[in-house]
Amino acid sequence: MESVDITIIGAGIIGLSVASVLSQKNKNIFILEKNTSWGQEASSRNSEVVHAGIYYNPGSLKAIACYEGRNELYTLCPEHNIGIKKTGKLIVATDQREIGLLEKLKETARNNGVDLSFLDGKDVKKVEPEACAVAALYSPETGIVDSHFLMKFFLDKARAGGVELVCDAEVIAIERKESQYKITLNNQGEKVSILSNVVVNCAGNNADKVASLCGINIEKEGYEQYYLKGNYFRLSDQHRNKTSHLIYPVPDKNSLGIHTVLDLSGGIRLGPDEEEVLEMDYQVNPAKKKAFYNSAKKFLPCIDEKDLSSDMAGIRSQLRHPNKGDFKDFIINHEQDKGLPGLINLLGIESPGLTASPYIGKYVGDIIDSIL
């Protein structure tokens, strides 16, 4: 039975970032990925937005990781020829009642170290002629990034440090054996076991299931996750480069709302919506088209329903019953207090996980430095 120092479960953006950091100080590291390649789930099916850190509870891990992560992305990506662009973002109020909500949002952002400018309707028209709003908050630090090449950068860095990626390797059992963990996996139909001193659970949508395999009561610990599906519709090419900013509605309590999503070539999508699902179904429901149109036309009246076509869908996980009230913070926990030294669980790593990925990699690296 092969023995390794560190095993990372999951080769999405978070697992790859963690691997790239750990490879600089540690040897004998495996990444186990249940899919046939890396980055196949939430990491490659999202808006690719670099978030400024506006919405999160001040002082939370999510707020800190977003702020630090986006600063690093704006340095790291140009240095390594990874596509990134500060597009800026408008959070628009389409009626007078929403202006007070913008003021509250601006205060939250300020407490997170994010400076937003308040624009009136005329100012909105100057910076984004196609948009319709009575007022808006402008975030200059919001942008977009090529998530595929960012993941490839992390993977190449990890491999250069000796990390081995094993795909088609679904973890089916984890057992504490003296000072190590016995990890059993289904590798291309064959049951294989390895021993590992440290296990880092970066399994994303399946992170709660992996934690449960370790013997943790996920409901009791607030680790239980559920799937949220988000659909996207693309605007026709006649709208390409018609808007230069990301345009968001005023968020409600549970969602940021359907907004414009730009890509680095100037294309525009609308999305995502939110729907709890039980299975990993990536088909876009065309019946949602009218609802997307009705939502977006409030702030983007230049569009017509016929301009929308089905694009893609992504599925992410949220914590079912977080231990911190309504706010769903990231969970990154070394489980030594549960009698599982050397096990690090990462759960609820939804948006802004892409933005936060460089910081999370270093955060986990610091934990492992303290272990090893």
C-alpha cells in the first residue's frame, strides 16, 4: 500500500490552489479527482467574476479571503499571461425604494475595505448608456478572469513541485489508522488504497460527503451542503461590447439576482438564477428564458426576448445549516478537536471561491505548516 505525505481530495480551483502552495514546501503530494479531468464542475461553470468583497459580513473569512484573493489575482494574472480585466461593476437601483438599500450596501462594503462610488441616474447613463437606473453603486475593483488558465497555472506550478494528479479516482472510504489515514478509492473500476499523513478535503460539491466518510456528523457540525443550480442565457452577437461593466440589480436577502456576465471577448450572458436540485444536471431549462428576460429588461431595456439563447448551467453547494446564523461563511477547519489530527475540511466554498482561491491556498498552507 502506497504511503504519501499529503492527499488533496478534489482538483477544482481550490484543490489546485492548495496544491500549488503546498508543493513549494512539501513533497510526496497526491491530488485525487473523481472526474476524468481537473476543474470539471463548479470551477469551470461560473461567471468568472473577480469579486471586490462587497456583500460579506465584515471580519468573516469570506470577506477577508475575497479582499486578499482579488488583490493577488490582479498581480498574479498579468505576470503569468492569464486573462483578467477590471471591468468595474454597477449595482443599479431601478426605483426610488431601492436607493436606501444601496446606502446600506455601501456601508457594508466600506467595512470590508471596499470603496464604492454613488452615481445618480445621469451618471449611470454617462458610464453605461444602455443601462436604465435611478441610481447605482460603482465598484472599480470588480472584474473578470479566465478561470481555465488560472486553474492550469495552479496545476502546472503544483506539478513542477512534484505533485501527482490522479483522475477518475473517487474516494469511497477514509479510515484513521494509527497516525495516518487509509484512503480507499475507486480508480477506473479498481479498488485501491493509500496511506496519507495529511488529508485536505477540497471536494467542493461533495465535501460534506467526504467529511462524513471520515466519521464526522455533518448535520451536527453544520457541514451539510445542498446543490444550487444556476442557468445562464447568452445575448445575441448584436449586443457584443454594448456594455463595458458588469451590471447587477440590488441584491435580496438570498441572491445577488440575475445580472450581466461579460467574457474577455466582449460577449454578454445573463445569469445565474438559483434553484435547489438533487442531481448534477447541467441542462439549461429553456422555459426559464422569459423570466430571465423580464428580470434583465428592468435595467437593460435595450434587449429583446428573442436576443436570449440557452448558454450553460453550473451547480454549486451551500451550507444547509451554518453555525453562524443566516450568514454562510467559508468553513476551513483542522479537525484535531474531533480526534482527527491532520484532516482539514473545506466546506461551503461557494462564491467568491474563485476570487478567494489564492488566499485559501495560502491559508491551508499555513495550517499544514503548523501540523508538519
